[in-house]
Amino acid sequence: MAATVHDPVEADDDVLHHSATGLSNEKIAMWAFLASDCLLFGALISTYILYRGRSVVGPYPHGVYDIPYTSVSSFVLLMSSLTMVLALSAIQRNDQRRLRIWLLTTALLGTVFIGGQVYEFTSFVRMGLKIHTNLFGSSFFVLTGFHGTHVFIGVLMLMSLFSLSLKGKLPQEKAQTVELVGLYWHFVDVIWILIFTLVYLIPS
Amino acid sequence: MTDTATSHEVEPHTHDERAHPSDAQYVAVALVLGAITAVEVGVYYITAIPKHLLTTMLIVMSAVKFSAVVLWFMHLRFDSRLFRRLFVTGLVLAFAVFLIFLSSLHFYSPSRH
Amino acid sequence: MTEPIAYGQTPPLTARRSLLRRPTSTAGLWGWITTVDHKRIGIMYGVSAFVFFLLGGIEALLLRLQLGGPNQHVLSASAYNQVFTMHGTTMIFLVIMPMAAAFANYLVPIMIGARDVAFPRLNAFGFWTFLAGGLFMYSSFLLGGAPNGGWFGYVPQTLKAYSPGHNIDFWVFGLQILGIASLTGAINLIVTIINMRAPGMSFMRMPIFVWMSLVAQFLLLFALPVITVALFLLMFDRQFGGHFFDAQAGADPLLWQHLFWIFGHPEVYILILPAMGIVSEVLPVYARKPLFGYAVKVFSGIAIGFMGWGVWAHHMFATGLGPVAISAFGLSTMFIAVPTGVKIFNWLGTLWGGKLRITTPFLFAVGFVAMFTIGGLSGVTHAVVPADTQQTDTYYIVAHFHYVMFGGSIFGLFAGVYYWAPKVTGKMLSDFLGKIHFWLMLVGFNLTFGPMHILGLQGQPRRIYTYPAGRGWEFWNLVSTIGAFTIAASIVVFIVNVIRTKISDQPNVGADPWDARTLEWTIPSPPPEYNFAEEPLVTARDELWHRKYDEDGDGRAIRRELDYPVVMDEVPDEVHVHMPSPSYWPLVASFTLPAVAYGMIYRAWPVAIAAGVVEITALYSWALEPSTAPPDPDEGTEDHGPELDSGEPAAAELETADAD
């Protein structure tokens, strides 16, 4: 939404909003951060792939994974991307009511996903898989936990946006803030798309 | 993709935003995503598919889902090409570097070493 | 082209109470602590990095004392491990990187005609986080021992079983904190360079230092996440019983080395590219010629940036990677010498036929070219795998990377210090003392590291804390130790030079003492807070030069006869530019990070959690605080010292939740 950023109303820090490309600083920064995060998750996912099938003691992935369960929670996260983009679309139309509905729905779906992950982790632990059990435990918990932390931060940001909107502090000119949080949120979602395939579905 | 979208692309300025999709289009993309997910889980349970084929199918499907979210929901199709270049650089770099890294450790054969 | 000087303010929507009253004053110590001015932050980066340079130098002297003769007892084996680890870690992460950050922070915005960086508070956060991380790591000396696993921290040596103390934990957490600092800095500078360029400042008109900084920041952006993951995995192994590096559990012993060097080799270019940029700024000024082959220089820099990602395994030739990997990485390593060699010819071409002015910055820049060439050539010998197998873990390697990092980066950075000191302070450093500094350092440097080539080929291994007599190593080790103290003497000369200049009453040097070429020399020395009273309009590469000089038919420069001043020697009165306001939150957010780390190292979970809560509070307060506070109604009449009492009604603010 570079077009709205340079609206005079947004000129609260004009000194810094000189723009050589016509794009907003914050959005370039967010994309740079996400590009950087590709390498972060690349390293974590590679570590998991490297250690597939190399644990010397159980439990092994096929013994603990519950594919139908994880499919549902993956679907939940996937749909939260839809509600996120609908929230952005709402604020761009200055539809505050729908903005709030979709922000809250997105945060809720994110929370459901995290809740599902917490349940999954506890059931794995009950089956005897802990971080220090074997290579599978270490690489699985660190990768998915790292991703879950990203989701959690996303939920915090969504709830902050929701409360700003309730206080009337998220006018249409601030649509970019929603867009930035949205970019982060979608990125977390696409990482899960990869994790779901590479970690859960691909046979070892 | 509409015709107006392509005409925008030839603009020399980097500020080449195309019109964002409508809510209905977002819902359509989400339906496709959901359908692909259903297929993913479905093929996982078809034991008749050979392992290598299954792996390939799953990777292709997740790549399609990945691209759909990035291109539509993150507006990369419609936004400035600067963002596209930034993100694609990170993505391609990550893919290339870690593929070389994993290949040098023969990740594809679990019975190595 | 020119913009109005005063900037309008948005009427506030709602009033909000803030936890801490927004600092208003830029004067005094608090002014420095809460500053968001890129120039002040640059100076603080430089001064802190120099203090760490002295610490790292003292560590080097201890190492050389220990190795000056056989069977010395200056350091115990355990102390030696700590000192060489901290020497490497300090010089890389706490000296060269922040020194480059100092130059980039101070110069990049001015060189591209901007008033500040894109995210001033994020900039302050980057600096304070670097300082917090450095102090955190050094606090380990007082808390039972410094990191002792080498700057590369190879596993399994660094696992809990073999390094049970907290030494390595300080290294792991310290580097994570420094990584956060560098990542925020990288994003900030990338956005600044892409988006804050003045009108007319196209990419191919940017000073070469800006280009090289941009490439280095992109390398940081993509390399830091990899070391972050490596450190994260090591942290899990050490703190929570993970098995990532536990070969008994089936782990791959090379995982750490791969991740470390995927980061580590781009890191080498992160360290050298800014120095290359500085040298490329300095040489044209004193040769009075434009940089030879600007476009080639830019593209070779970008090529180095890309190719730097495909050579990491040459650090691992001795580990048994297999013939395919070794051949591929050997070849790619030879190829990367090509763009590097191109750069050397660019510098020679710049000097060729120039009217050379032999000043201190010029000497350091030429010293850089010469010493870096030696280091580059010995580097190519590592690409030859059979030779590398012999050289691995000997002093030959130590000689090589010191020629690149000291003969290269440090000489380049000193060229920058002497070149830009008059811009930063308004006073010229003594050229006489500067030349003594240069010659002492050049001789000392070659005495120290030249003999290490020989020692390495004679088989002296790295990281041994002592050696027996009779191996033929005594003489060159002694020479090397004498050389190290010669370098130390040269640094003393530098410090004397700085102090003498500081207390001298020399008149202000004006805007353009070197008859230079780029935008930073058009504004007063030192520059005012807002840099440019009027936003510059750029019409050429080497903008200032073209404002001053025309070319005659033979391509010779002739000074333009102008009836208006080209540069602004004094700060004009009556300029009101509303600059970003100071803030406490970056500082709070930074210094909370070591608290989290202490909590985790000593398993004091309440401390870690409390610090985490403070961190989140600080980040929230930061996000909700606009980057520019609304103007004070009685602005400029009084300087209220900032007060720390909470609950003060903050000035009415417009809520922003910006990305930084």
C-alpha cells in the first residue's frame, strides 16, 4: 500500500519518509527481514532433513505422527492466511467492523494452531519422545517449536492490532501496519506449508 | 491475470502496483489451497504410489501452495518488483546453499557413513 | 528539487500516557545515551570498537609473549585458550564489524544526501545491543573464565561433555546478541541505501563505499540467520540435552562446520568489503583522478558477494568431504580470486598517471592494496587442495588471514579514520605523526605476520600454547613477537595523535579540506544534526568534484570560476529541521538481552522471565512511540534534562506501530 503511505495524513515523520523508490521504508524492511528468515528456516529444515532416519533409538517419526490431526491444524493455519488477507482488504476499504472480525478470527485460528501444537508436543512426550531422547526429538522439537514461537509472536501482533482498532487508533491510513503484520503472518504460514510436507508427509 | 495488470508491468518506474484481487478471488485461492491440502493428505494414504513418485508429488504440491500464498496473499504478483527481487534472492539463496550442503553430506541415502 | 526546510506535523489524534517521559534534550551525557542521530551512533560505534581493539590487541600481545620463545610460562594452557579465543572473537565481531558499522552509520546517509537512516531508533538499538553483547562476553573473564573454544567454536570440543564450564555459554549467547545487533543494522542500512537517496542519486552515482557497504549488509542479512541457527542448536545441546552434534546419537560431525562456514565465509567478505570501499574513496581523492572502472568495481563487488556463498567448504578440505565436493569448492575458491584481482587492478589504474599527494590516508590505502594482495595470493594457495591439506591448522593459515584482516581491513579502516577525521571533528590529525604511525605499523605488521608463513611451512601448528626448543621455530617466533610490539607502539603513536589533536586549538578545517569528491564534503565539519540544510540535488557521480571542476579539451580538470560557494563551511543559522526525537526504548531493549542470557546461563529462570517481560514492554512502548515527537510549544527556550519518573503525561502522540 505504498500509495497511501505518502498521503499527507501519514506525514508524521516526514524527515524519514523521503523515498527514492516510491516505496515505504517499513515494507522494504519487512521483505528484507523475510528474505533473511528464509535462510533461518532453511538451516533448521535442512538440519531436520539431514537427521531423518538417523536416530539410533526410538521413538521414530512413523510411531508418533498423527497425520489426520496435523492435517487439520495445518488447514487451520492455512485458512488463517485467508482471514488475514480479508482483514487487510477490510481496512483498505475502511471497514473497521470487518477489520476487527477478521483480525480476531486470524488470531483465534493462530491460537488454535498453537494449542494444537501444545497438545501434539505433550502427546509426543507421553509417548516417550523428548528433546534429549534422540536426533528426531531434538530436530523435530526445535524446528516446530521455533516455528510455533513465530506464530505466537504473530498472534501477539494481531491482538495488538485488534486492540488498537477497538480504541479507534487504526484508521485507514494505517493500513500498512496491517499489511506488514500480514506479510509476517503469511510467511509463517508458507513455512508451515513446507514443514508439513517435508517433516510430516514425505516418507522416510 | 488481467490485461490491465500486464500493461502496468511495462511501466519503467518501480512503483508498479497492480490492482489487488477482490475478496472473492482471495476466497477462491484459499479454496484451491484447501483442495491441494486435501489431495496431499489423500495421496499420503495411497500405498500403491511408489515412494519416489509420492515424494515428488508432495514437493510439487507444497511448492504450488507456497507460491500461491506468496503471490496472492502476500501480493508479490501485484507489488513492486523490488520486493519480488528481495524475497526471491533470499529464497533462491537458501535453496541453493542448503541443497549443496545436504548433497555434500549425501542426505538422500540414509545408510551413508 | 529543493524542499521546504521545516517539516509539518500531523495533528495528534489522541493523547496517551507513556511509561517513560520522552527524552527531549540532545545535550550532555543523556543526549548521547538517548540519541538516535546516525552520526553520534557512528561515533559511539567507532569509539567502542577502538576500545575493544585495544583489548583484543592486549590479548594478541599476551599470545605473542607466550610464544616469543620455547617453553614460556606467561599464560597457562587454559588461559592461552581463553585469550586466543577472545582475541579472534573480539577482532572479528567487536572490532572490524562495528568499525565498519561506524563508517557506514556516519557516512552512508550523508554520502547519499539523506538526513538520517531509515530507522533511527533501530539504529540506536543496533549500537546498544552490540555494546551490550560485547560487555556481556567480556564479563565472562570475571565470572569464571572466558570462551575457550576458538572463534569458530568447533564441536564436539564446545559440547558440555568437553567444555563443562560456562565459558562457551558466554560465547554462544554473546554471539546471538551481537547477531541481533548486526541484523537490525543490516536491514536499516539496506533500506536506507535503497530508499533514502537524494534526488538524482541513482545507484550508479552512489559513492563506491556506499555500494560496498550495501553488498556487505546483504551478506550480513543472509549470513547471520545461519550462524544464529548453528548457535541455537549448540545452545540446545548444551542447555537442554539436545543431540544435534552428538555423534554417539547418530549426529553428523560436520553439521556444525558446514553451518558455521556457510556463515563464516560470507563473513570474511563482510569484513573486507567496507575497507575496500574506504580505499576506493581515498585513492581517487589523493590521485586527483576518478576511480578507475567504477562500474567494474561495483559489479566485481556484487560478484564477490554472490560467489562468497559458494566457497565455504574450502575451510573444511581436511575433513574428508569427498572428491566431488573438494574439486567443486577448490574451483569456486580459485574463481573468486578473479573479481578480487579485478579490484586490485582498479586501484592501480586509479593511481596510474595521477598527481599523487602522499598523505597519511593515502599511505594507509596503498598499504591496504599491497598487504591485501599478499594475503589474497596466499589465499589462492589454499584453493589448491593438496597444498591446503598441508597448510591446514598451521601458522601459514594464521599468516594468510592476518594479511587479509589486518593488512587488509585494519589498514583500510585506518585510512578511513585519517581521511574522515576532519569531517567528524573539524580538526585535522597530524600528518607527521600519522606517517610515523603508518610506517611503524607497516614494518611491525610484516615482522609479525610475514615470518608466520615460514613457521607454518615448517609445521608449527595453530593454537598450541607452547612449543619445545630445537624445532627451528625460535628465531621467527621471536621476530614475530618483536613485530607485535612494534604494532603496539604504532597504536600508541595514533592515540597520542588523537589526543594532541583533540586538545589543540587548531581552527576549523572547513567543509572540504582534502579537495574531495563526494557529498559529505559539501557540508560543515562537523556536520549539523540534520546534515543538509537543503536536500542536495545530484547530477553526477563524484558530485562535489563536478561542482568544482570542469574538463578542458585534454580531459584535464580545470577549476570552475563560480560566484557562489560550492560547499558550506559553517552551520547556517535559522534552519529548523524537525529531526527524529531521542528515545529510551532502544537502550532498554538492548540491555535487557544480556539479562535474559545471564538468566539462562545460570538457570535463574525468574531473572530470564522478568527480563523477557521488560524486553516485551520496551518493544511495545517503542512500537507505540512515534519516531518524531511533536514539537514542544516552547521549543528551544530551555533544556530540560530528561527525567525518569514514570507516569508523566507524555506529549500528545500519534500512535504508530511501525515495523522497527
